[in-house]
Amino acid sequence: MKRLLGRPLAKREGEVWQYLVQGLTSGETATKMKIAEHTVNSMRKIVYRKLGVHNVAGAIHKWYDAA
């Protein structure tokens, strides 16, 4: 998984991040990952914190910066 701002994402956090930037909803992500939607929402918050962003647009921007 890519390192962002020196803080690596855990494998599952990285999966959530990839679905997030693809535009999937939390429910769609939960279905694909076979986990609860609440778990996806919790992971999204962790990803946002690690990336230093507050929303999906910021996460997408980090995605392109890291590429």
C-alpha cells in the first residue's frame, strides 16, 4: 500500500480508500468487502485522518498526488 504523508494505510483501509476514489458508496463498499457499512464508515474516518483530509474530494486529490 502506498505511503501517504509518511503514514501507511492498513490493507483494508487501502481497499476502502480505493473504493472511495472510485465513487462507491459506503453500502456498496461494504457489500464488496463483505463487512458492515458501519465498519466502512469507521475506516473512512481513519483514512481521512491519516490522509489529513476532511472529505472525499480531499481523498481523491491525495490519490492523484500519490500516483
